[in-house]
Amino acid sequence: MIQQENRSHFKFELVHTDRNCGARAGIITTPRGVIETPIFMPVGTHGAIKALQPQVLEEMKIPIILSNTYHLNLSPGPAIIKKAGGLHKFMGWNKPILTDSGGFQVFSLKDRKITEEGAQFKSPDGEQVVLTPEKSIEIQQCLGSDIMMAFDECIPHPATKQYTKKSIQRTHRWLDRCINSWSNPQQSLFGIIQGSSFEQLREECVQEVCSRDLPGYAIGGVSVGEGPELMEQVVSYTAPIMPKDRPRYVMGVGNPEDLLMIWEYGIDMSDCIIPTKFARGGTLFTNRGKLRIRHRKMRGDLYPVEPNCNCYTCKNFSRSYLKHLFDANEVLGAILTSTHNIAFYNHLARRARQAIIQDRFLDFKREFLSRYQQ
Amino acid sequence: MIQQENRSHFKFELVHTDRNCGARAGIITTPRGVIETPIFMPVGTHGAIKALQPQVLEEMKIPIILSNTYHLNLSPGPAIIKKAGGLHKFMGWNKPILTDSGGFQVFSLKDRKITEEGAQFKSPDGEQVVLTPEKSIEIQQCLGSDIMMAFDECIPHPATKQYTKKSIQRTHRWLDRCINSWSNPQQSLFGIIQGSSFEQLREECVQEVCSRDLPGYAIGGVSVGEGPELMEQVVSYTAPIMPKDRPRYVMGVGNPEDLLMIWEYGIDMSDCIIPTKFARGGTLFTNRGKLRIRHRKMRGDLYPVEPNCNCYTCKNFSRSYLKHLFDANEVLGAILTSTHNIAFYNHLARRARQAIIQDRFLDFKREFLSRYQQ
């Protein structure tokens, strides 16, 4: 375990909390850069944000990305990435990276088996793989991510209270094993709060996990198919009791509406594949809602996707050109739509932060949604 | 027709001819930029260089690209591109564009019918389309390309002398109809020399086509499957008798070996899909030959594709990472390999030009090939 006195590489400063709600603006400092919160993290599952060169993300001033331990462990494997000098060097990205623990992916597999030791599952080429708390941290330390996530069980929804209780107790024992394996002070470890949709168990988890005095904490298990109402319920009673002086991260969220919701409750960080996945399918996010670029009415539409957007796509190309690229199966279409969607999400977080600092987050949210959902 | 006195927008200056062979260094000046020759033009069939944003090409200082009239005519159609302000604006590229005439694509279709009027064929959605010299120039004038190509018949190989004779005479009548339709002095028209593999007919074509006093001339029909020996034969007896004071363009060539061959005979321009097509398949061009990035020996290879290459890919990524991207089906793999291959071809042309100016093109060619083919 890395003692508190050796954690000076990582810092969270709470800059301002909105006077009218829980929304907060903060600054996370890591050895590889500063992250202004609230922040949305694009997902680079295989050590690559799909269809985007790192330089495109740098130009957009994306301060942090997420990558997946489960996938990188299978291919190319931690040994090669370590030999390459870590994930940053391997993928040509020198700003912060957060890696998940692999737990979420493992628990979405059908043939998994969970024991006290860890999780057993079959890799895509049929090999038996065991992922344990120690192994997850070892892999994340090979990757050299700036923020590592503790290995937990992401409980599927719905779950019984009895199962949830058993699971969170094991997750807490796993957390201590993660903490014991954490040996690099340049990397920070975040704990994860589970507890399914049971308020009392979420509270217990906050108590238990936050007693470990870690650099940051995440709310897990809210994007496993329970829908936005349950997600809001869980966040609404969990976020306010989490420590104020640590970053709060909700994993795997989401749509612009979801982001505004979690930010209102004082969440600082989130990640999701939605902006890049939707982009590849031709769905673009704008202030007036989603725009389907493949629709035939885009054919002669010479406006940019979002008239006042400052991204490379909107400054240089029309909807008509993007539609043409999708019609012609040109991969440049996915490159340019991904660029816009990532820029849109990042800009949304920047605007939210500005509003929080001015104590007008609720107005900002209402105004945004009234145009976005019209 | 645009009279000679109104063609000041386009200029070709022959800077130097190598003392020991036909290789030449020149400068083409167009309203949208200057092109140092010899030059290789990347192909953007649908108004997009596959997998590359225009800014990537700008960073690599690519001075000119090619786009295909046939494809853009079918989709999105010249009306939309004209409404968008021309192809440059539509595709976000403000440097010179050369458009072919559509002839090459039409004549590779099975169900074509050639008459004095033009070529009839079926579009992919079954519609009857007629492409005539007037129509081809009209489309190219809607696109607003800097260099337009005359509409010709690209004679398949092998062809009889009798057929070739009949075809070139029609192509010359078509050339005059192209010239008569050419009305924008900002755009330049190049004539095309056909004649299959008959030296006497190629000579006749040079006489006929070059008597039209056009801004530039192309050798057509040398990349229709006749192999490198015939290609060299045709270029060897055609290039030297073409006017010295006009750019000479060989269409659809090719491999690095082919480029060195045509440059030796005094060709100034060429284009080919090879660098981008091979890149998407995982084949990279290097000074030591082709490198197959999907090969398992690339797995742990932490060198860049080409150690001294200055491209974004080689400066930031290893072979191991590129192999990983291909293994993971990440489109970023194709983006980064396309970047390198285009940079390699462009750099090869730059190096050749330097060698020509120093009268050492033949040495350069020999040295390059001895490493490339080892």
C-alpha cells in the first residue's frame, strides 16, 4: 500500500460547489497533467480511441482518457506494453490515463465463475483465465495508468439483497488485496462503491470503501441496464455521502442527459463509449439533439453539424459531405463524426464547469435540455 | 477553348534535367498552389483520401491530390458539389486537385457501349448513364478541379492495331470536343496520349494531342494490366517525344520501382491507389522493402516502421502497436499505416527531385533499389 505521505503526485482540489445544488468544479493534479472537473473521459478500449489519432484528442485538449485492462490483458498483453515503456508510450498519448480493473468486462461474460480468490473465465480463444485483485493491479501497474481502479464484482441488475450483501463484503476484501498490491506511488488507486439498488447497502459500501482513505472513489454498477431512473436514484443517495475532498467517478455514463444528472449530484468524472460508438453509426450530438447524418435530408445540407462548434469537423465540413462519406463507406466519415462527438462531450463538461463556478448549473442544465430535447 | 493568353494561372517551369538521363525537376504553378515535380498524387476517389483527414495531408505537405469524376458524378453528384462551392470546399482541401475524366472507370465496366457520341453504361443502381466529352468537362468544371483530364477511351490490353487506330482517332475528336467545352481559365486541361503498345500509334498520338497546345499531357493506358515491361516500353518511347515545356503525367502508376522508372524517362506526375490500399491491408513501404505489419514477428517489435522516417506514425508508434491495432480491428491501424505510406511516397518524390537537381538520379535509383529489393 502507498501511504498517504507518499501520494503527493495526486491531488484533488475542490474549487467550487454550486450554491443551488451538489454540482462541483474541481482540479485533479496527476504527474502527467491537470484535469479540470467535471470531466468526461473518452474510452480507448484497446489502447486506442476508436478512429482517432492521439493528436486529434490533443488538439481538442482532452485531458484524460480511459482504457480497458481486460482487453489489453488479452491482447497484446501486459508484458509487451511494459516492454514498450507503458501504455502511454505504446499508444502515443502522454496525458493521464485511467484504467478500469477488468471487473466490469469479466462480469458481463456468461461463463464466469466467482470465488473468494477472484474470477475465472474463458478468453475468446478458449483459454482459462483467472483474474484476481492482485493480478488486476499487477496488470494495471504494467500498463502504468495514472489512475487504477480496484477489482470489484459489478453486480448484475436485478440482484437480491442477500446476494448483494455477500458480494460487497467480498468486494471489500478484494479492495484490501488491491491496496496491498499497489506499489507504484506515481499511480493512484480508486475504490469502487457497489451495493446494487439498495440504499442501505450503498451506504455501507461508502462507509467501508472510503474508510480506506484512497485518492478517489467510484460509484459502480449503475450502467448495467437498470435505466436512467434507477441510475439517478442510486447516484442521488450515494454521491452526497461520499467524501467531499476526493474525486467522485460514475463508471460507464452516458448520454448528455445522464451527464447533467450526475454532475448535479456532485459527480466529477465519468466515461462512456456512447460518443464514439454513436459517431461510427452516423449519430451526432448537437445542442439541438441528436442528428442522424445518414438521413436523406442531409444530402444537400451545406451547414456544419453544429454551426457554432469549434471542432475540426464543424470548421471544415458540411453535413452534406459527411453524409456523402457514409454513403460511400469512407472511413473518414467515422473519423470526422467521432471528432465532433468527442469535442461535443468535452465542451459540454467545460460549459458545465463554467456554470458551476457561476452558481448557475441548474439554469444551464434546464436551458441545455430545453434545446436538446425539443 | 481557353486561349493561350488567358492561361497565365497555370505555369510549368522546367528547373533542371539530369545530365545522365531524362529525369527532370520542375515547378507547376496553379492558382491554388505550387507543385514541385516529380510528384506523386494520392488518390481520393470519392473526394476523400481513404482514412485520412485533409489536415494530415497538409501536415505532410502533400501539394496535390487526385479525385475521380466517375465516382463523384454518381454520388453525391456535381450539382451538390457545385452548390457547396466546388470540390475543394466540399472536401476541406484548399490545395490543387486533379480530376480524371471518368474514362478509365467507364472503360473498365463490362456493360459499356462506345459510340461517336460518348460512352453509355449502367450506374450501380441500374440507371443508364451517358458520359460524353462535353459532359465530362461540364462535371469537372462543376467540381472546380485545378487540372482536368480530357475524356478519352482507355484501350484495354491487348488490343489490335486496327482497333487502336480507330479508337485514337475518336479520342482525338473527343479531345477537340473537350477543348471546346473548356470555359474556365482557372482550370487547366490536360490531353491524353493513348495508342496501346504500338510505338507508331503512340507517336501519332503525341503529334495529334500535343498539336492542341494544352497546359499538360498524360500518357494513358499503361496501367491496364500489361505488366511493368510493357509499361516501361511505352513510356520509354513516348515520354522523350512529348513537349519539354509541358508537364508529363503517367496515369495510375504505381509501385516505388515503377515511379523510379517513369521519372528516369522524364515523367513529372503520377497517381496510384497503391500506397493507401496497401496500407489498409497492413503493408507498409520502407527503404528496405515492404513490411507486413500483421506478421507475428511484429508482435514485440518496438521499432517504428521506418527508423528515420519523419511521419506522424513513425515518430509516435511502434510496429508492435500497429500490429496490435490490426489484430484488434482498430481503424486507427489503417489511419496510421496510410499516413506512413503517403509520407513515404511523397518523400521518395522529394528525394528523387533532389537527386535530379544534383545530376545523380541514376545513382539514387540504383542505391534505392539495392536496399528496397534486397
